[in-house]
Amino acid sequence: MTSTKPAPRQSHTRRSAGKSSVERKARREEFVVRTLRPITPPSLVVHRSFRARVLFALPFLVVAIGLLLVVLHSLLPLGLVILGVVALAGGAIWASLNFLFGSPHRILGRLNSIEDEHQGLEQLMNLLEGLCVENGISTPRVRLITDRAVNAIVVGWNSNDASLVVTTGLLASCTRIELEGVIAHELAHVKRGDMRDAAFASVACGMISLVTDRSAVLVKSLLSPSREANADIGGVSMTRYPPGLIQALLKISGLHTRPEGLTPSVARLSAACWFQALEESSRSRVVAGDLGVPERVGLLAEL
């Protein structure tokens, strides 16, 4: 009896065979974006943005109500007119304090940043200008903080008003590839419009930041939970090299990241917006989409 040989196994064909590198990269990015969407429901992002704008407008609403009561003084009892005067004055003071301490320009002015020459500034500017030209972004102003902390942040209302603040510790600690990843991450915030949401949140909490540490958590609760993860994806889309940002995240997460010269108010209002968030914004409650460094690195590894 003759034995029959088993049929040869067909070689496995990769699903991505025949696709260009650009198509494969687009598929990987689409995978990561699809992964983020179930984590952070779009309704939650819209709700937080709306809530930030409501808190921003609240003192102006108080002023408007007070002004209305004062204008109608001839038709209203004296008690309501006095209440209107109090509301008008209180709302004006509230709005003034919010802008005085929470405006991005005021925060930038109190960051003790400098514009002097630094040995790593030329490399920083070369990377920044190259990324901005390639991605059609207005080049932000650059300010340095002389501090051993390793961190960075963008401050402003929009892309035309943006300032990139970098610590000298970041320039000294990161390689060129890692620094490029950090800069691209910050530019992604500018390109995505995250700066406006952050500006509304900081102004809305400007007065509150004077009295309580919880204001840092409040600011974070007004921002999209997936803000940093989305900026990671946007950043590596600019550099086309995910390992650079991965290395930067892993390195910076183990270093000192809080600049020493921050005032309590500035630290509370900006804590959630630094490349490596400051401790003031940390909270025990888990929020959908608010990923830690290991989860962010895992998503970037898929790109």
C-alpha cells in the first residue's frame, strides 16, 4: 500500500502585502485612533469643552444680571437694585481676577522664562522651524526656563499667539531625536486647537487657583481626557518616527519635571498642560481616555 504524502502547506500571506509604506502607516494610525475613540466618548469631549466655556462666561453673566437690575432700578424694589450693584461689582472683580491670574499671557509672564542665548537653542530652533514648515504651522515664539527640570509646554490662545516654553534641563537631557518628538507633541496641541480649550479652562479657574490646590484637578477636568494621547499621535505623524517620542516619554517620566520657580497659582493652572503633567493635576479617580505613560507608549508602539 502506497502512503500518501500530506499536501504542502501554503505559505501565509500578510494582509499588508502589496501595500505601500504610506498605506500601511495610514492603517496603523487609523487603528490607534479607533482604539482611542471607545476610550473617550466624543460626547465627553464636547461636554468638557462646553463646561469650560460656561465657567469662563459665568462672571460675565453675573455682571449682565447686575447691570440689568441697576438699569431697571425705577421698576424694582430698592433691595433688588442693591443686589444688582453688588452683582455688578462682584462679577467685574471675579472676571478681572480670572484674567489677571488665568490668562495665557499672564501665565507666560510669570514662568520666569528668558530669551537669552543657550547652547542648545540653535538645535531647538532648527527642529522647530523644520517641523513647522513641513506641517504648515506658524512658528511659535520660544522661551527658555533655566531649570534642571525636564519639561515643555505651549502657552497661548491659538496658533498665531503660541509660545513654546522649554526648560534648559530638557535641552540637556534629551537627544536630538527625543527632543524632536517632544517638540512635535507640543506642536500637535497647537495644530489640533487644544490651546484654546486650555486657555478657557485656565481663565475660568484663575481666581480659584489663588485659594485651593484642587483648582489644578478642576482645570484637568475641563480638558479632553485623551488630549495627550491624541497629541502623541499628531506628533509622530509630523516626525514619522514613533520611537523618538517613545524614548522621550520613558526617559522624562523618570526624571525631575517640575520647574522650581513656579508660583502656586501658575503651577495649578498649567499642571495638566505640561508635556509631563505636574503632580498637582494627579487624581485617584480613573477617567476614560486619561492614559498613563505605559499606555501611551503602548499605543505609539502600534504606529
